[in-house]
Amino acid sequence: MKTDKLFYEVFHELPEVFFELIGKTHVNARDYEFKAIELKETALRLDGVMLRIAKDTKQPIYFIEVQNYKNPNIYSNILRKVYTYLDQNDPTQDWCAVVVYERRSFAPEEEETTPYRGVINSGQLLRIYLDEIDSAGGLFQGISLIKLIVEKEKNAPDRAKALIEQVRSESTDAEQIQKMVNLILTIISYKFTESSLEELQAMLGLEDAKQTRWGQELLAEGEEVGLAKGRQVIRLFGEELGPLEGKLEFAPVLLQLGFTLEEVAQMLKVETEQVRQVAEPETPEQSL
């Protein structure tokens, strides 16, 4: 399973998780925004960059590379991108490159790092090995979320359930809870691609999610505000994650909330006719 997309999605939704991962929790994540950048007139792409929003900050910009296979050229590749970006933008910017390895065994051998010892020793090139981060309690929620990405499939549901409970018990921000649960569901859906909505909910103990205070509040907002909040309901309960059948299972619920066929189709990213067929199932007489 290719997982780098999941890492970048987490960093985009919750930039503070990145700073937790590199041990810089003192950094104000609100000073940054996560972006993917195509470098002009080259075939190079930066999949992850933490750009400074606050221009007056002295903090560096961060270039992020997630590595889930062995590549002896990883350091030359990322440094080439860094220097190309600086050349095309502001060459006076402070910077830091971060390579996140799913396992240390994916990293180059020590003798292969000799040409890069300067940037490594200076701290401008950070290396994170996820398999060496101890999972035994005391982790930030964000790091636990990152660890879930690389968790073995057989252990992932229990880890996810524990993290959901941790988020619910430690967080009071409804939006933060929503983002975390959404990301947990996204990660689990990547591991169990054939699972339906009900199966994912049962797996994570979310059958009663709509009965919680924050779940009820979100549903109420969906009724009042309409399409935008309806998408939040879908994200919260994982409806954008599953296969077509899983999405359509939720269509009747959205229709009961007052959304039109077209709005439901837009939210679920399916055809309007598919929603209509679910809402008005064909009878045996009609099929004759």
C-alpha cells in the first residue's frame, strides 16, 4: 500500500502533527501552511512543503519527503529540490529538509551519507524513523495518528479505536475531534478497501457516533446550514472513504435531512441517477 499520500494529508489537515513528529512543539503551526509545489521549468515536484504564512517569523521553511522504500539517492534528490526552490524563490530563506522513513531499513547505509554529513550534522537535514518511535503510551495524538498509517493491518483497528477514545477524552474542540476522526477513518479505509460503511463503523466502535454530543451538534448544523455542513457529516462518518455501495448506503439519511437528489449526488461524488435509484428502488412490476 502506497502511504505517502496519507502522511501529506495529515500534515495538510493538522500541521501541528508535523512539528510534533520532528520534536518542535514550540513552533506555532498556525504560522505555516502545507503545500505541494511544482518547480518551474523542471520535472521536479515538492510533495510536501511547510511554507511560512507569517512573513516576520524567523522560523525556517520545511521540505518534507516520506520514504517507504530504499532509495540511495534520497538525500541528493531532496537537496536538489531544495536548492532549485530557493533559486526560483528567495535564496536567503532559512530551511530544513525532513525525510520521514517508515522503517530505518529504508534509509541509506551510513557510508552512503558521507557527501551530506554537513547538512546532517548541522540539523538542516532531519531523519525520522517511525519504527523506532515507541508506541507504549505517552505519545502525542498526532504522532499516534502517524504511527497508525504504518501499523500492521491486524493491529490497526484496535490502535484506531484507542486513538479515537483518546481524542474524545482529551479534546474539547469539536472541529479538532472531527478532523482527527476523519483522518483515522481515512487511514483505516486505506487498509480495508473492501469494507462498507457499517463494517468500518463496527470495526472502530463508531456505531453510536451519531448519538454523541458532538455528533448530534454536527448533524444539527447539517440541517441548518445545508450542503457545506452536510459534507462535514459525511467526512465525520467516513462516507467519502468507501466504495460506491458504501456511499450510496448513506444517501437515504441525507435525503431525510432535507437535501435534494442533486445535493446528495454532489456530496457523495456519484451520479444523480444513482441516488435516485436508491431513493426510488424499482419494483418487480416496474421491471417487467
